Amino acid sequence: MSWCCLPRSRKEENPYSNSIGGIYTEKNIRLFSYAELRSATDNFNRTKKIGRGGFGTVYKGTIRNGREVAIKVLSAESRQGIREFLTEIDVITNVKHPNLVELIGCCVEANNRILVYEYLQNSSLDRALLGSNSEPANFTWNIRSAICVGVARGLAYLHEEIASPIVHRDIKASNVLIDKNYIPKIGDFGLAKLFPDNITHISTRVAGTTGYLAPEYAWHGQLTKKADIYSFGVLVLEIVSGRSSSKSLLDDEKVLLEKTWEYYEEKRLNELVDPALGDYPEDEVIRYIKVALFCVQAAAARRPSMPQVLTMLSKPIRINESELTAPGYIHDYKTTVSKATTSSNSRFKTSAGSEDSNVFSTVVPPTISEMSPR
């Protein structure tokens, strides 16, 4: 017997009200039966598979009203019962922003935990821009810069604008989806709360490379908003260069972040820019690269907040590069972060003011050293 999506009584006004296994919920969650999602995906046919990540496999499906959706079958076992799981899903469902993927509903039938999201036509950023069959020429600078700003807005919303801030933990190109108008939407936000701490959803490609993973998180499990900001910085470099962070560049076996810092020190940042861009506004593109380098500094306290990042990306401000230190790399984290922290602690903090204040100006902008870390 299916125990999701049971018929509503006449008294029910909420179209998403359901009774599940004896649990009655008035939450803003649309509950699907396993049978309905199996039908929507032709029995989870492999031809319907459109992605796979640490959380599970994603299928394209069509539900009863004809709407195309993305159906994520969670592979990790949740630590929570049905009631607690639905409570967390309800929180995620109510987190809405133009740059976040909409969670439509879920299935909690038997041992199945399945999430139903809006379907986005242009797939994920790693496939559309960084994949082997991608067409980077379609991604003009206007589109790429809009993607950077859109992701920044989504992250700023998660970090600063909701009652219970969400640290994503897995910002990367495959978790940024692109709609038909090339508007970016962050996926998989909030899912970390559903699983035990020993269930990791970090890509295995992080091992041995800089990847997206902040060094302090990789080494010591220090998970803060600054870990997301580090990952965002890597993502911006990928968008500008059209290259994956996990692949070596040229023939010197250096990955993207290491090569970027080398270019910066040699004042050759323009060589990082994707040739497929053709003509581009050089000052703006170089500013984006420098903002990304601020995001990936070894000492987490030196990284700007997402509202600050958004300001730096959105306005043609002057950035004080004297406060920029080397990126943090997983393989030499302890040495790098020690040097960066020692050289910066006294200069980075302010005695007053908030990092959320409007500390930038298009005329005479303050320096990065005037930011107060959270």
C-alpha cells in the first residue's frame, strides 16, 4: 500500500497536506509516492539518469501534471526518522531565492528517501562549460560574470539572509545548475543536515589536488562560512578560465589554483582567461580573478564574507592587493596557514564595525584589511 500522496479530506485546504504512516503533516512539502516517481522515470531507467553525486543519483522525470523534474534518489542513509526528516525538508523547501534550485517535494516511503527538484534545461555548470562536450563559446563574458554574481547572491542569501544560516559544504560546478536563460541556481543546499557526520559528500577527486575543499576543513573539519567562500573562489577561477580545478594546466602538472597564483605573481593573469571568450573587458575580468584569490587565502579569517564578495564583483572598485596573501593548498596547509595568520592577524581586524556594513566605495574604497571577520 502506498502511504504518500493520500487523498485529502474535504476539510484540508493545504494541497501539500498528507498523512504518512500515521504521521500527519501540514508542512509546505509535496509528498510523492514511490510508485509515482518510479513511473515518472520509467522505473528509474538509466537512460533517464542525468547526474550522480555523493548524495545520490539524479534522474529526469515527468510527473502527472506534465512538469519535467529532477528526481534525486538519496544513497546515504539518513540519521533521522520520518518526522525529523520532513522537518528538515520543510526548512529547505521554505528557503527560496532566484539563485537556488527549487525543492518541489520528496518521497519518504519505506526506506526510500527521494527529493524532487525543478528541472533546469542547461544542466550543470561542469557539463555546460567544463565538460568534454561543452561549448564554451556560448558562455560570453556577460553570461559568465552573471553566473559568478548569481552564485554569490545565492550564497550570500544562505549565509546571511535567513534565520538559520546554511553552510553549503559542497560548492562546485556540478552543484551549480543553469536554466534556459543561463541563470545559475545552487543545488543540494541544506542536505548536509540530513546525514551523519561520517557520511561525506565531498568528491573523491579532492584527494591529492587543491579541488574545491578549504584546507582547514579538509585537515581539521573546521566547517564555517569561510569554507564555502574558498570553494566559491575556485569556482570563479573555473568560470573565467573554462578549466576544471582538478585538472593540471599545460604540461607542468600544476592545478588551476596553483597556476593562477603563479600568473598573479608574474603579472600574467590575462593568460588564465579562456581563449573562447574572444574580446572581453580586461579590467573587469582581472578584477574577478583577484576577488577569487581573496576568497581562497590560506587563513580563513582573511577571506571576505559573501556580501563583501558580491560588492567586489558587482562594482568597479579598486582592490588593495597589498592585503592579498597566497592561497591555501591542502598539501601544505599547516605551513601556509601559519605564515598567513601570523602576518595578518593584527592588520585584518577592525576595532569597530560589522562586515555586513557597506565598506566599499566606487570612489575611494577601503582596503580588505578593514573587513572584520565573523
